[in-house]
Amino acid sequence: MKHDLDKVRRLARDLRQNEPRPAHEELAGLPMAARTLDKCRASLLGWEGDFRFGCPMDEAFFADAGVTREAFKDVVASGASDAEVAEWLKEQPAARQGR
């Protein structure tokens, strides 16, 4: 998948100045998804601040969603919007099996 950091930059939160979305905020019906997405975008741009993409909470999200950290990062690096990431998550085997 082609990376488009210009798109990522337009969508990203600068976590040096703002917090990522709260853990309970869902994306594709998954808690932690929106927060992990914010941290991933920030990490691609060097804007993580005190937050770390791939922390144990993120790893738990990846396990629940049935995706790898690298696959998630690759989709996010393409410049995918929240809706596009949500659709991708819904297409994963864990989502199709009802988690």
C-alpha cells in the first residue's frame, strides 16, 4: 500500500499539544481503535509527544481486532480517513466472525 504522509498530516492530531481520543471512543465498534489511530498517525509524523504507538493497550486492541501492528500502520500510512480505517477493520476476519 502506498504511503501518503501529506494526507496523514491533514488528518493527524499533534500529540505534543493534544491528547489522543479517549480509550472508550469506538471506531468500527472497537474500543481503543480511535485512540490507537491517533497515536499511529502521530508516530508516522514524529508528533507522539508522551504517547507511544504500540503500547500494551494498543497491542490488546490489535489482538481483539485480529490485525497486526504493521498491517494497521500500513493502512494508516496510506492516508486513510477514520471511515476508511473503520471499513478496513470491519473487513478483517475477526470482525467477520463477530469477535
